[in-house]
Amino acid sequence: MGEEQLGFDIPGGGERAPKPASGAKASGKGRARGASAEGSEPHKLQDDEIFDYISGEKVVKHTPAEEVRQRIARALVHQYGIDPRDMEADFRIQVESRTTGRKSWKRASIAIFEHGAKRVRENIRRIVVIKPPRSDSRTVSKIRTFARAKEQVDEVADLMHGAGPQCVYGMWTDDKDLYFIRRDPKLFEDQYLPLANWPRGDASLFDAQGNISSLGIMRSADETMLKFAFRRCHDFIHGNEGLPKDAAFWQFLYVLFAKLHDEELVREQGRDPRFYVDTTELASLAKSDEGSPAVADRVRELFAEVKRAYAGEKQFTEYDRLTLNDAALTFITSELSTYPLHGTSLDAIGAAYQELVGENLRGDRGQYFTPNVATRFMVELLDPQLDETVLDPCCGTGGFLRETLLHVLHREGLPDFGRGLSVQEKARLETEYRPELARYAQDRVFGLDFDPFLTRAASFGIMMMTKVKGNAFQVDSLKFPREGANMPGFGPAKEREDRIGTGQVDVLLTNPPFGTDIPVTGSTLELFRKDEFGAEKDASIAYDWSKDKEKADGSLKRGKPASSIPPERLFVQKCVEWVKPGGRIGIVLPNGILSNPGPDDEAVRRYILDECWVMASVELPVEPFVFGAGVNILTTMLFLRKKTEQEKREEHLYGTSDYPVFMAVVEKVGHDRRGNRLYVRDPRGEHEWQEYWENDDIYVGNVVVPRQIKRRKRIPDNDLFALRDRTEKDIVVRPNVIDSYHAFLKEHGHELPWAKGETA
């Protein structure tokens, strides 16, 4: 975001078109050094510098305020369709204080000019004021409402007044608070009123009713702005209304589904929208924090309809009640009403939802939510197909389930993973593919978890992406499907036993709970020693193990039935039993299982080698879990393929043969333990960067004008850099694990025992 720079390939750009940087390659397939503002000499990008998104020529100091400005600049292009050539940073305007009458020079953080016009004060149409993020040490901080933001509004108003009457729109943000402002040009005396959001492009007209804003102002939401809106809504409930984080999450989710329901009624039934805040209601927010009873009543009515609409699927219960007051409902509605979620990229929706659940829901049974960088990599390596059933028996909030859907969406619903498409075109194609994705989610994607709140969050996350209830069931995964009928999700899960019964799953992805402090005891262990008919299983780890001193080869000796076993060991056996012969497993395990010399861990390794082929072993550093989950633990992503009975018989007859196994150790994941982003450096320690082309739709006179823009960005130092996150398929920005794995398959695929001489 903030590390990107623009160049243009627009005919007739004239003097306003930025000059190419010295040494830059035009093809976009090379790497180059940054350029100075004059473009004459190479510029070494320093640690405290980033590429400027607006100018296309400069590098700027990387300050907290600059980081916010770069995100806003990106949103101005992607979300509002504003031509970056019509923007200028730190534009000086002479202002006259409306309270004291004193004149002074001030700077607009971003001034937006009439399209194609000279960059002078008289041509300014919009103004953005950006402040450094608040350094708030308190655990809970309140969101300032418009009524309590007189100082901030006045700051923008003074600049708008100084720019002249043609400047109609303003924005103020410090990455915590955000205010949109409009000036009514019909009034003789300036009035600066709250606005739900800016219209897109160079539009100067404003819908006086405001009641079509949820579908009429913007085509899609920028990912960073949608995350920002979600966070502000949750923080308002948590900080201003005093609800705990998890309770605030559910209340926000109820309102979010009310909005989705409203969009569906407007789109498919031609109903008038109800999820909006009109100009009269907005004006009242400038005077009072009490909110609008009319807005709140409309949202409550919509949520009541949502509950009735999903009554047959039992997604909502009598305990799901929207308890927010008028102020909170009005605030959330004003924040979300202008984002058409149906036409927004599912990547953006998924990322915003993932961030929200990750920060506000935590399990208490040893669950460590899998960092997204690992989740995406595991899904890409196993590459689930449309005709394959995917299961996560420890699904938590559904990270693996959502990543599976997004992976299929990018592979099947978008050309070349969506590379080269504008944000708007990508969102349009994703929307068209959504019905197919919904069918896949209903038929093939499943999640199980012991925690009822996490399974609901997983199910809701799939509903946001597909409009259908996700198959996330509350069951005891270690007992299912033989025991655990007292769990609420056991019955619904049992009905899908043809898909998720023992030996039925094609692809299993999971991160099981770890820890000796949450051992499994009692009758559950018998399920791992005996089958459903009471016969002893041929292979089981649910015993005490020791070294067989009578044998010199270090063989293990099975002892009495174990009385207590850490859950991660049992989940290894459970996952292997779950998949069908030839099925694939991706599981996150603590390194101890794979390296400790003790007989109990060795027994797990022996079980794996007896029952599965090892496809790959990828060791993770501590950074993903330290930053993403708050735990300091070394883990490995282990990928397995279950042996068929024929393969086991051949091993028994002819002995075990060696075969190649892909192994990798991940050193960098794009950020350090504190979440600070890391970028690739050359041997001299200087940042490397790449050029590429990106398409955007610019709105000129309410007409969409496609533009191709050359961009530069630093290269993330990430060994797990995902395929779908790359700007061009032919650019390998740095060595990474997924490319190395594909190269391994190309070279050694014919040697893999399950390939039978064919390329994998």
C-alpha cells in the first residue's frame, strides 16, 4: 500500500505525466533501484523511506502520518475512482479562521483537483486532512462522533473555505476517527455537514434523499477502507457502548447481516433500501450523539427479517438479539451504508472478516489460530479441486474454510488468478461466480470444532462470502462420528457422513490444539484403540510406548493402554483415519512430535510412515504465531498422502523403498515478531523493488475510463509468498517455498510412490 509508486502510460500526458525513473525497466519484469525526484540519478531507498503513491516520482519519509496518507491515496484510486494525476500532497492554501478572522497558510494533506485542470487553488474540488495515528495506551478507547469533533471539522472547513466555493467535499482522519464533510453550495452562508461517504469519481452532485447510498455511490470497497470501517464499528460498540470484545463482535455481525439482507432485497426484489442514513438524519448527528430512532428501527426490522429468513437452517436462535441502542445502530449504519458488499471483492470481505474475528474471538482449549500466511500456503500446496471434499476438524473461526473457497474462486472463477484485472472488474467476476462458489461450499466444504462460538463465526464467515450457511458444526472431533450425540452439531454433521465420515474425506487441513496441559483421557482413548465393532485396531498410537531392549534396531514396544495423551498426537491418527485412501492431509504440528527422541513421539512418527506417504515438511519460524496468535512456538506444516491398501501390501511384500520428500525451512514470513513488515534487500543491504502494471477504472463525468498504471513496490521478504498475491505470474520476485515445491514435483514427480511412474 504505502510502499507503492505510480507511473503512467497514458497518451497525451504532456508535462503532467511523470518521467520514468533512471534505470527502470519498461517491461515490468525486472528489478530496479528507486529514482530521485528529478529522475536523473539512482536513489537508494532508505529504511525510513517509502514510495509515494500519488506523485509517481518521489520517495517520501516513512512516518506514521505518511503511512495513513498512502493508504488513503490508494483508496482514492481503487474505491473512489479518482485519477491520481488530479491529486497533490501537502498543497498550500491561505485560510482565514472563521472564528478569529486571522489569515495563515496551511497545507491540505491531499488536494484533489478538477479532472485535467491546472493544479491551482480555484480548481480544488476535495480536500483530505490526515493526522498521525493516536498513541492511545488505554485498552479501550472511544470513537469520537461527529458531534464531538468540532476542532477536526473546523480544520477541514477552514481549508475548504480557503479553497473556494467550488470545493464541496472534505475528509479528516487519524486512522482511528474518520469524518466525511460536505458543503451545501446552494446556501449563501457556508455550512459544513456530515456525510456518510464521498461519491466516486469527480461527481459534484449529492443525493439529497441519501436513501440509495448503499447501492448507488460506489461499485466496490477498497480492502483497507473496508477493514477500517469494520474496525471502527466494532470499536464503537466496544469502547463507546462498553460491551466486551466478543459481545461487540456478535452485535456488529448482526448489523452486518441486516445490511447484506437489505442489499439482497434491493437487488433481487426491487425493494426500497432501508439500510441508510439520509441527509436529515446525518445533520442531526452533528448536534447530538443520541442517534436516529428511525435508522435504528429500520435496522432492527431488517435483523428480525434475517432471523426469519434463516429459520429453516437454524443459523440464528432466540438468544440472538440485537441489543444496541439508537446511537450505535446509527453510527454503524452511517459507516457501512455506502459500501455495496455484494459487489465488493471477496478477498476484501474475507480479509476484513478475518481481522475482526482474529482480534476478538479466542478459544480457551489450546487453540492457536493459524496465521493467514500459513493457511493460504497450505491450501495452495494441497490445491483442493471442485469435486473434492475438504474438512477442517479443528476449524476455529474458519480460516482454512474461507481460504479454500477463495483459492477455488481465484483458480476457477478468475482468469489467471485475477492478475491484470482492475479492482472493479475483479469484483464483478467474483460476484458472477458466487452462486457456483455457494454450491461448492454447501456440498464440499466442512468444519468441525468443540467451541460453539467459533463454529458460528466460521459459518457466518462463509455466509458473508456465499449467502449460504456454512457447514461448520459443533462436535467433539475426536469422538465423531461414533460418539458425542449430546453436542448440538452432532446430528447435522451425522447427516453429512457420506462426505465427512471415516475414510470419506479427500483433503483435510487443520491446526489442532496443542499441549500437555489439555490432555485427552477416559473413554475417548478407546475410540483410538478399537473400531466400531469392538475389534482392536491394526494401528494405534493410544498406548504407552518404550524402546524394545531385546532388539538392536531400536524398535518400539507397545505397552499398556495410555491413560492420558496430548490432543495433537491423537489428531494425527484421527486425521489419517478421516481421509480416504489417496486422500491428502495438511496439518500444523509442534516440532517436538517430529524431532523429540522419546518413544511416545517416535510412535507417532512411525504411525505416520506406516499409514502415509510424506509429501512435504515445511518448518515455520516463531514469527507467525507470535504476532498472529500471541504464542511463542515452533511448528511444522506436514503434508501427507494416505496409502492405499494395495500400496501397503506392496510394502509388506517388497519392503519399504526410499522416495524423495520435499523439505523446507521458512526463515521469513513478511513481518517480524512485532508485525513490522520486512522487505527483500540486496547483498549491500539496500531495498530491492519491482515494477509492474495495474489496471484501474477512473471515473470522469460519471463515465468509467480504464487506465493502466505503472507501479513500483518493495518486495515482501516472505518465503511463503502466495501465488494469488503476485502481480504478474511470470515474475518470481524472490525464491519461495511454493515455487520450489512445484519445481520439486517437476523434477522428482515420477519417483513418488503414489505417482506410479507418472508426473505428479
